[in-house]
Amino acid sequence: VWICGHLRKRRKGEPPLITGWLPFIGVTLDYVSNPLGFLRETQKKYGNVFTCKIAGKYFTFVTDPFSFSIVMRQSKNLDFQKFAVGFSHRVFGHADFSSSLFSESYREVHSIFRQTLQGLSLQQLTETMLSNLQMVLERGLPYEHDWLEEGLQSFTNRIMFEAGFLTLFGKDAGFLQADGTSGTRIWMQKAVQDFLAFDRAFPLLAAGVPIGLCAEAWQAREALAEELLHDKLHHRKCISDLIQRRMDAFDRMHLDETGKARTHVCMLWASQANTLPAAFWSLYYTLRSVDAFTAACTEVNRVFSGQLINNQDQTLCLSREQLDSMAVLESIIEEALRLSSASMMIRVASNDFTLTLDSGQTADVRKGDYIALYPQLIHLDPEIYPDPTEFKYNRFLDEKGQRKSNFFKNERRLKHFLMPFGSGASECPGRFFAVHEIKQFLALTLWHYDLQLRDPDATLVPDGTRAGLGILPPSRDVLLRYRRKTNTTTE
Ligand code: HEM
């Protein structure tokens, strides 16, 4: 790699090559310290397509949003799974699904995502989530009228992790019998901590540091896997179709038991790692903006206040139509995602080929190179989104209060203007469920609680050290004051 690093020269037809001065390291340090700033600067200097040497690998960035679909359509030349599956194998320690041994069965495992996270299964999943969210919220809601204080991030993580975990992996007997004093609750508190400890190490793991060198993360991952062994999962009730079908498929593939459990940790991570910070920012921005708060509460009241609540079972319902009708919450969530998403979409070139961009410009790509899209360049582009760093709760609403989807650059309408869930072959299959569960979380907390930020004027920025890995968490927690509303259990 070192020798190649020195020798690679830009060939005729290839995009500008930015290698930096240091072999292997290339422009890694500039990129890592501020990916968005680096890409903006490089785009300004070299145009819409350029190749950078980052950590010994060649990444060709395509920065023009009108060319994104062109890249997405190149599935013959650009492989998504090669990178993603290899990465997952290294970080989660499950079987190497890229080996020919598993390729057929892995296609089946992959198809389960779409079959169980969309359509009728999505309906079921969403209903279970609503009921679990209410159960977790009820348990943490003291009736006295004193204000409680807790970090907003810890509040969000606690509630969303537990409800999301139970929705996917079902409940054990302890949850079904008691309303929360059993050992299972203590386990759940430890599971959140383990999840967060593992997730904290993610930037290092993504950068290639072996998990064996991150002792805390390794222990946390193994502790989570221990609880997701099939022997234990068989004793849980109400397991989602998604997990049940993955269990059946892994049993048929004859993976070893620890390997199966680690694939479930991978699924747990995919379902939570972005959802938790996205839920945090959605609630945070709602509480910081009087306009957002007022509009959100009006919408939530419209949906809930008509519901007659049976006193024995004070369960609130949210039908699919009601969820879809909550355009203000949807716009808040999309705006929060726009501001906090910093994912990178990566494909591996499986052949030497020529990419023809939207402008007609061509770029020769070498087999084995990475092609990368960085949607944050669009999300924070002032031409597409005026005042791009400002939260505007109604940015994704049109003048009739309906979902707005016409955004422009160079006076041309953009197909891809918001991409927190990726696009094409790697588009997140859980995106509908994610938006539903965050809407439910916002609706229920706004309905049941009086909520205030302790210091609403303090500024809070996303944690840039996770750039490239999805939704950025806040750089620190902020104090939330909350108390139960008195009027929500009556009519
Ligand atoms: C993949 C974002 C929530 C399941 C992805 C990818 C992104 C993403 C960007 C593609 C990664 C890549 O290109 O390599 C998000 C965001 C979420 C969210 C922003 C929340 C706000 C969820 C949830 C689930 C889920 C709730 C499941 C319950 C998955 C799975 C994949 C994935 C299984 C891998 C798909 C594949 O291999 O084709 N997600 N996600 N995600 N996500 Fe999500």
C-alpha cells in the first residue's frame, strides 16, 4: 500500500487526484478534522468530482446532487454490499457473509428487511412500538406534580431504547408479569449502558481499530450478544417478524450460536444508533422553538383529544392515517434529520469504468476504488436551504401545511434533497418505522408531560467526531425539566 501510495499518478480521463504529502495518510487528517469543510473547499478548487487518498484508500467523491441518481443506478459497476458486509463482519464479529459459502442465504436474509419493515408488518411493528412506548412512559411517570430533572439525551435514550428493544426482540417473562420491579428492568438499564459503550467506540472501529483493542466496547458487545442467544430469545414473547425470520434463516445457515447472537447485536445497532440521536434532536428543537412547540402541541391535541380513554386501560391509539396526518411532526423530524445527519454513502468499483455525470463530464474510475456521496453537502447548502444552520420547524411544509417536496438548486428541482436514510441499494429499510416511532415518541411525551429545557438559550452542537457515521449525537447532554400533565388521563 505504501509503495502504491507513492506511485499512483492521475491517468488521463481520471478525476483530479488529491493525495496530500504523506504516504498512506494522504489527506486523512484534513478530512477527519472537518469533512464538510474539507469537501466544500476541495469542491471549490477541483469541481464536482475528485479522488482523495484517505487512510490508504482512494475515495472518488461525487458532490453534485444531480449526479447522485447516476451513481445509484451504477449497480453493475458499483457494489454496495462488499463494503457494508465486510465492515459489519469486522465490527460485529459475525460470520463473513461476503464469502461464497453464504452468498445465496445472505440474499434471503437481506430480503427479510424489506418484507418485515414495510407493508403489513410495518403496521404491526408500529402498533407494538406505541404500546411499548406507553408502557415505558407510564412506568416513569410519577403522579406527584413536582418537576423532575434529567438529561434530555438520557431521557430519550432510556425511553426509546427500551421501547425499541422490546418491539424488535419481544418481552421476557419478567416484563409480562410485573410492571417493572423485576430483574429484567435492571437488565434493561445495563443493556442501554452496554449499547452506548459499544456505540461510543464506533468511530474508532469504523476507522479500522480492531475491537480487541477497545476492551470496554468488546465487553459491551459480548454482553448484549449473550442476551440475544437463540436459547434466550426462544423464551421471549411477541418477537417481531423481522427477528423471528432472521432467527429461522440463521438456524438454516448453521451459524454457530455466538455468531447468530452477534448478527442480532448488529440489527439492534442498526435499529437504535441513528434513531436515538434523531429522537433527541427532534424533541430538543421542538422545545427550543416556541413556534415549533405550539404547532406540534396543536397537532398532537387534534389527534389525541378526541380519543375517549377507557379508565382501566388508558391506551392511546394512533392509526396509520393519524400518523400520516401529522405533517408538523414530520416536518420537525425531517428538519432535525437535515441538521444532524452526516452519513456517507460508499460503493466499491467492481470494474474499471467511466462515470458520466449529469453535466456530461466523464470520470474514469479504477476497479477497487471507493465512490462516495456526502449528503450533508446538500443538507447544508444555502442555495437549497436558506439559513442552512437554522432550525425552521415548517421548512418541509408547503403553504397549505402539507409535506413540501420541491427544493431547487440552480433553478432545477432536486430529486435528492434530503438523504438521512441513504438512497438506492443501501437505502435504509427501517426508514418508515424510524419516522413512525419518533413521531409516536414526540406525540406521547408532548401529550403526557409538561416539558422545558433548563437552559433553552444555551447553544448545542452535534458531535463532529462521528461525521460519516449517520446521525450525529449532541456534543453534551442538556437538562430537561418535566412533570406529568394533570389533564391527560381524562377525556
Ligand atoms: C441502513 C439511516 C433507523 C435498519 C441504513 C443506512 C442509513 C440508515 C443511512 C445505509 C447505510 C449505508 O449506506 O451503508 C437510518 C436513520 C435512522 C435509521 C437516519 C433513524 C432516524 C433504522 C431503524 C431500523 C433500521 C429503526 C430497523 C428497525 C437498517 C438496516 C440497514 C440500515 C437493517 C442495512 C440495510 C442494508 O444492509 O441494506 N440506515 N436508519 N434503520 N438501516 Fe437504518
